[in-house]
Amino acid sequence: MSDVVGGVASNQLRAFIERIERLEEEKKTIADDIKDVYGEAKAMGYDTKVLRKVVSIRKLDQNERMEQEAVLDTYLAALGMLPQDERIEDE
């Protein structure tokens, strides 16, 4: 019996599928671990939404973070959501 069916190497395909399945299981385990850490933090009184935001911000480099903050400030100012002394002056 041939290892190639319809132009597909079945042993190689099976190896890829099995690797993906193992990685998916590892990913689920890691996701569960992360969920547990957030649960611990919440039990200690931390705001998990803010923690998630902090983790997200820490992934950005400084320039990208500053750019996003500037755009956010611009949008908030345009919507009148910043205190008067923080609003960007329109020149």
C-alpha cells in the first residue's frame, strides 16, 4: 500500500495534524493557567479588566503606545470627554 494518497503523503500529513493537536492542547492548558492567575488577582482585589489592559499596553513599544494614546486623546477631546485643562487646543 502506498504512503501517498491523491498526491498527499499520509504519514507526513498525520504528523502535522498530531503536532497541531498537541499544540492546541498546550494552548488550552496555558489559557486555563492565565485564567487562574486572573482569578487569583481578582480574589486579591485587583481589577482584571485593568490588568488585561496593562498586559496589552506592555506588549507595545513606547512609540506605538504614545501614538495610540495621542489618537485616543484626540478622539476624547473631539467628543468633549476630557477635562477642559487637558483638551488639545485647535490651532
